[in-house]
Amino acid sequence: MKSVLLIGMGKFGQTLGEMLINMGDEVMIVDKDEDVINALAPKYSNALIANCMNADNLRAMDIPSFNVCVVAISDDFQSSLEITSNLKDLGAKWVVSRADTEIQRKFLYRIGADEVVYPNHDLAEKLAVKLNSESVYDYIEIDAEYSIFEIAVPERWHGKTLVDENPRGKYGLNILLIKKGKNIVPSPGPNYVFETGDHILVFGSTEKILSFANKNSVSSKPAKKSKKK
């Protein structure tokens, strides 16, 4: 469990906050809009109405006590810059700030952000990956080079064992688990036999996994029937 300070409760902040509390984290939310905080407060362990542009307000929150501080403000970049800078000055362990453009990203890193996220860019990138291969169902980027993907098992693997196909040796795919509908097979053994409908969760080079997925794309859509004249 982590202790998180979440500043800015717009759509992005609310979505992130709900995900964090669902994961068991302790989240303190802050926003200058009284109506927003009053509506969300019952869901969180702590909620505060405050203008975080004021360094004294931030200082009163005991910033070093949080594992992570997130600046999720979307409509005032100047505020994001100043709050990010003040959080670092006050001893924040790790500051994640939101950016909407590459220029904003550069400025946020320059004034001390430890990590910068693009909500719209990240979602668009994720959608693009999924749309470019019918076999890709989800993915998580670990860094610039490696990712974890959920992909459908190619039809030619059906009825064959893990050792027969040797995905690590042939394609650089490290299978973490296999999803069979609602059931999961963690760390499958070499004699596991692939079946229709299996999905594999694989870790490896993003480039290699996408290359594999695109070459072994499985369509879930029925083929269109030609109309008889």
C-alpha cells in the first residue's frame, strides 16, 4: 500500500484516484473547488479544499510523508509548474505531473518532476497498438523498450505444447501466464497444451512482440459473406 497525494480532481484525477483506492492505496485528494471535494470526500481517507499554488498550504500537508505526489491539474499549466516545483522544494519523494504537450513535458522535467504523463497521448498510443493488431487485447509499457502484452494464441499453436512452439527461443516472448476465459494458468509448464481461445500474457521487447502479433493476427470478426446476384 502506498500513500498518495493527488492534486487536481478533474476527470483524469478522479479516474486515477478511483483506481488507486481500488488497489488499496491511501489517497489524500486536494482541489480548490469546494463542490468537487465535497462530492468526492466520502470515497477517500482524507480530502482537502485548498489552493496548492500557496506554498504554505502545501507545507501544512506534510509532503515528505507521501510516497507519491501527483499533480493532475489539466486546465492551468502555470499552476502545474509552480506546484510541481514547490512539492520538490518541500521534500516530495516522487512527483508525477500531467502534461498535454511535449513542451509542457520538457518544462515539468526541468523544474523537478520525476515523471510526466500524457493522459491523452498514452490512451491514444494504447488504442493505436490495439487497433494495429487484432491479436492484441491489452498492453503495459514498462519502459521505452520493453512491455507486457496480452495477445491471442495463434491458431497454429492450438493442440501444441509450450515446448513445441518455444516462444522464448523463436520470438523472444516470455510467457508470464495464460488466460482461459475467467481462469488463469500462472507460469505454465513446458507440457502445457494450447487451446482455442487461450490468451497469453507475455513480457519482452515491444518491437519483437508487435512483430509477432502482427504476423500472427487472429481476427474475432466473422468474414463477410458475398452477396449473390
